[in-house]
Amino acid sequence: MSEWVEVCGEDELPVGGWKTVELDDAEVLVVRLEDGFHAVEDVCTHDGGCLAGGDIEGREVVCPRHGARFDLLTGEATAPPAYEPVHVFPVKVEGGRVYVRDDRWG
Ligand code: FES
């Protein structure tokens, strides 16, 4: 199991703000919503585009390339042209810092 990796300070991201971080071999998109921080793999399952920079609407991110939508809490693809989910990574906030962890390999 991999270690927690620091993303940023809690105060550095406003609600609706985002940041990417490299985690092992994955690019991870961390987004702050009203209810806290969420992290998904930054690779659209439609055609591999980055989700970073896409609009955040409610709890969804909109892929900037062709408009697929993903639920940031579940990873589910909620609008075509993507149908497969993106991976959701665990996030924690500790001591005012935000951390993510790669849980893909157990
Ligand atoms: S690459 Fe994301 S919708 Fe096509």
C-alpha cells in the first residue's frame, strides 16, 4: 500500500478549485467541493484527455475535450461520450494539509 502524498494546504484551494498531483504512475485531479476534497484519476475514459481544467458543475467535472461528465465522489461517468468510470482515490485532511493515496494495488 502506498504512502499518503501531500497535495497542498487546505486553504490553498477555494471551493470549485482544483490541482493535479502525480501519484506513482497516475496523474490525479484533486477538487474542492462544498463538502470537502475529492480526487479522481486525471484521465478521461473516453479518449484519454485530461479532466483538469474542465468545468466543475455541482459534484461533476466536465471533460474539456468532448464534454463527458464524471461524478467526483463515485467516479461514475454520468454523461457520454464516456461510459467507464474514472478511479476515485482516497483523500484526507490532516493538520490543515490535503493528502491523497494510491489504493489501486491494495
Ligand atoms: S476525451 Fe473526454 S470526452 Fe472525449
